[in-house]
Amino acid sequence: MMKAVFKKLFKSSPKDKVDVAKNNEPQQEGTSRQNVVLPSPARKVKCNTIAPSGGKSKLPIVPKVDTTIRAKRLMKELKDLQKQRDTEDRIFEAELINDNLFEWHVKLFKIDQESPLAQDMIELNVEYILLHLIFPDNFPFAPPFMRVVEPRIEKGYVMEGGAICMELLTPRGWASAYTIEAVLMQFAASLVKGQGRICRKTKVNKEFNRRTAEEAFRSLVKTHDKYGWITAPKSEG
């Protein structure tokens, strides 16, 4: 499946062959054969401009974004995670959502066996914690959005909708050198450190979905950007 996704991402669209006879035909007044992409007037775009000797400047040249950086990095990250897929000691299992390389489901199978959360998973017959990861256009220079899908978890730095309160998942705390595996390991540790538990309530008022998670995370980032992050005492690890 990875090969199919890779081919789909990097398959370049064929260029139309130009008919020499058509090139010799006169163009209609007010038309141009070249499509020019203009920057949005609502957004300032830094462009390189070329001014000919006649003094008239040409249209700005909009720089192209290399989208292959994100795809190549994620292909490597996915391959590294899938190496442990068929092992007995697997901790994670990653799969694409609808063959989309930029949206993953990750199953977290193991956490600290001495933790109350691990005992909850055994008692409630929960095999894994399901996570949803979405990678932005500027990944790996910006962090993925990650939330808990199921089971519904209380505490453990898990917020409304399954949003996750971790500094490294914010633009301020992220570094492009972080691997997805390292992020997942940090999340597993934070669940235990934050005394996370599986919610056993049958009726809950707040929704546990993506929209709620995104709203909670935006509020979290805004709050921490204003007041900073509180570092836990060394006695707490």
C-alpha cells in the first residue's frame, strides 16, 4: 500500500504537447497563452521581480513550495513505525486514513504496566489507545495535530475532544528534528505522569470529537503563548 501511495504522490502530470501549427495562429486580442498566478491581494507575498531595461516591470515571480519534503519525511517515518508492526513487543501501529499519507491513525498498545490506566485497559478489555494525527502543509517545520479518538480518557493531559496538552505539539515547542515515534513515546509517558484514566461515566455532557479537540487546542496554545508553560518540579520527573 505504501508503494501505491508513494506513486500517487510523486506522479507528475504529463505536459501537453504543443502543436506547432497552433503556435503560428494569431492570438485573439486581449488573450494570452501563458497562465500567470498572481499573489492574493489580502496577503503580502515576497517575490522576485525582473525589471527590463525599458523600465516596465514584469509580473512578480511567485516562488514554488517544495511539497516533496513533507511527503518524503512522512514516508520514512511511516516505514520506521511499521517495522515493529509484526513484532511481539510492538508499542505502536500506524496506518493511513483513506490512503492519505498526511492523515494517520496510530494505535498505542503499551504504556507503563504499573499505571492505573494500564489496569483500566485490562479491566475494560481495551486493546489499544487510538490516536488521530494530521500533518500540516509545512511539516516537518510545524507540528502535527494529534488527538485521542478512543477510549475517552480523563486527565493524563488529555483535554476536551481528545486534544493533548503537550508543549512539543505547539508551534513554539516544536522542532523539525522530532520524530513521530519520539512524540508518541512522550505522549505515552505524559498519560501516566498526568494520572490518566479511562472514563467510566455512561453519560457525559461534553462531546469527544475532532471539532471540539481543535477548539480546545487552539485555546490551549493561545493561553500558553500568553502566560508561558509551567515546568513541573524535578521531583515529578
